[in-house]
Amino acid sequence: MSFLTRRRSIDTIADFEPGTRLTPTLSWPHLIALGVGAIVGTGIYTLIGVGAAKAGPAVMLSFLIAGGVCVFAALAYAELATMIPASGSAYTYSYAALGEGLAWIIGWSLILEYSLVVSAVAVGWSGYFSGFLDSLGWGLPAYLTNGPFGTDTPGLVNLPAVGIVGVVAGLLILGMRESATLNAALVAVKVLALAAFVAIAAPHFDPANLSPFMPFGFGKSETVVDGETVSVGVMAAAAIIFFAFYGFDAVSTAAEETKNPGRDLTIGIVGSMAVCMLIYLLVAAAAVGAMPFDQFASSGEPLAYIARTLGSDLAGTLIAGAAIVALPTVLLAFMYGQSRIFFVMARDGMLPRRLAAVSEKRGTPVLMTAVTAVLMAMIAGLFSLGELAALANAGTLAAFVAVGASLIVLRVQQPARPRPFRAPAWALVGAGCIAGCLYLFVSLPVSTQVNFFIWNGLGLVLYFAFARRNTRLARGEEQPA
């Protein structure tokens, strides 16, 4: 089955058909804001509670481990994105380095990642929004704030989650530059809110809250909580918290819309990752030091809960309000990335090509953005946060493994090709990215791993039924590399 291994040439990847070229409007400040906006979000505002429930105070170590794996991935992304300045992220790099079959699997995994990230963040935002309304005495009924699946108190639909997806989709349809400018302002609000939390929690730091530091051990293990088997341990938490770090890959999807990709993509990817690593560690240390982890682990808005419990009701309300305003930056970044992944796969013929249409007025894929929004709104309205985050991580880890492998393959096969950014110690970076991601994957719940393989099994059915006969390579529109 040679069609599984046929590869697109890097020289022709950016050779776009008329009417399918995205308009370059972004510079490095937009990309850093996009990266920070994507990375700093639900992971620290809401998943810190989920992580603490699995690792205890050692959730700080979980953040460090997950972030360390992402450093390798960020360096690999930076080299590949500047060398192949086209949208598509890991899917595009895999098509050039690993072949069409693996490119499809990675593209299908990215669909899983981005769709579920947006949906999970929308669910997390809904928790803050509902808590904020409750504090004002305007609470919504439970059946309108919980989906019917994956929650202890099932409802009809998570209406706030569906609503925020629609609002963000509308912003993206208006235009990417306009969305990026608003995104930068909201990112500033979000970072200031986290700084305020650290300022409130730090004076209450009590070393006794850190003991025992690692109550559930380091490696993943299974335990029964309230009659349900759950994964615990530092690595189990890291595998979930990984969700909090990988927003930088959304920056790579902006390659085609970046004015100076050779310089700006490196700044956006590596810079946003470094800034966010520092923010996360400070906030995690302040949270677990200020209060015993089991007191806030079950809260849907843990940072606001900690602030309120420490006696600052106003600060808690403001932090929740900031999350309401600023978490949509994560939605914007990932919905942007997902629409571009879908768009590029359609442009390549992997998906119906009529979806790869660019609005002449906006310079953006309006139709694909709308399709993406409908899919994500449906998922967000029906499922819970923890379930979505774990499965989204599986898709991301697969993509990161492919990026590490693509870095190594292209360095070996095409060592002389110009690379505006060259990852230091490329063999170590590539191998570290692959090994770290595989370790995190096996640390995910078994049910998540099974669902991931089921998802990709369905994807392969679609590939053999449709995609393999309709790609540009299959139709002879370009010659394979």
C-alpha cells in the first residue's frame, strides 16, 4: 500500500490553489498573545483542582514534568514551523516527513485534540460563569449548566458552554487580525488576575499543607473513590495537566498567516512556552501552599474558591470574573487552530474540498470556522470537563510524537535544507519529545487510551473510504517527494 507512505514535497506544500491562500496579517506580538492565550487557561484556572486530587501537593511536580516534555516539543515545532511556513501544524509536517497514512492519523488526532480542548475549556468557562452568577444571586438551574454525560448531576445541556463557543466563532469569522488584537487585551486581563491570586495566596503559605507531599506516589496507580476506579499519582496528574501546556502548537497553525514566519514563529512558540511555565509554577505553589489540597480539589473554580476561603470574597469574585472574560482566549486560539487544521486537510483533499474556501472579504475560512463551531458546541453542551481533557491529551500526545519523529527524519533526509530556526541538540530534542509523550500516554487512564484507538480506527475507515482516493497526490495534481 504505497499510498500510505507517499509524501508531499516541502517545496510544493506552500503552493496553494487559487482562492485557498490565507492572508498573512500577524506579527510576533500577536503570536505570543495567541500562545499565552492558548496555554494559560483552563489548565491553571480549573484543572489544578483535578490535578491536585490525583497528586496532592506534588501537583507542582506534575506541572514541571508536563512542561518539561512540552519544552522538547516546542523546540521541534519551532524548527518545523519556520522551515515549512504553511498551516496544518503536525499534520503538515507528518505529510512531508512520515507519509500520507501517518499524516492522516495525526490530522485525525489533531481534530480530536482541538475539538475536545475547545469543548473542555468551554465547560470550564461555564463553571466559572455559573459560579459568578451564583455569587450575584442570578444562578442558572442545574439542568442548563450540566450536560447529560460524564457528570454526577446530569442535566439537559450546558447552555453557557454552547453560548461562548458561538461568541468566539463569531469573532473569528469577523477576521483574524481583529480577533488577535482583542485576544491580546484579554490575555493581559488573565495574567493580571493570576498575579492577583498569587499576591492573595502567598501570604497564607503554610508548609504543613505540603505534607505529605506525594500522598498517592509517583507512578500511575488505580484506586477506588466513591465506588469509582480512578488513576492517581504524580504521573497520572501530569498526563491530565499536560492539557494545560500545549497551546503553543496553535501558534504553529498560524504559520501561513504570519508576515515573517522565519523569525516570528520561533518567538511566538518558544517565548509563550517559557512565560507560561513560570506562571504555572508560581500559581500552583501558591494554591497548594495556601490550603490543603483536598479542600479545593473538587471545586469547579478552584482559584476563586481558595481566594474566597481565605477571606477575600471580592478577590474571589474578581478572579472568577477575570476567568469569564479571559478563558475565551483559549477558545479563540484552539478554535482558530482547529479550523485551520480542517481547512488544510480539505485543501489537500483529505476532507471535501469545498470546505477549503477562503472569504475574499475576510481572508479567512468562514465556512470551515462555522462547521468547527457547531461540532465543538455539541460536544461542550453534552460532556464533562475531566472526560474531555483526558481524551484531548491523547490526541495531542500522538501529534507531539509525530513532530519529534518528523524533526529527526527531516534532519537525516534533508540536512542541507535551510532552517530559519535550528533546534539545539536536535537528536535529543526529537527523542526526548517522543519518549516523554509516550510515557505520558501510558499514564493516561486505560479507558482514555481505548477511546483514542477507537477514534483512530474510525478515522482509518474514513481514510480508506474517501481520503486516499481524493488527495492531491492521488489525483496526480502534484508529484510525491
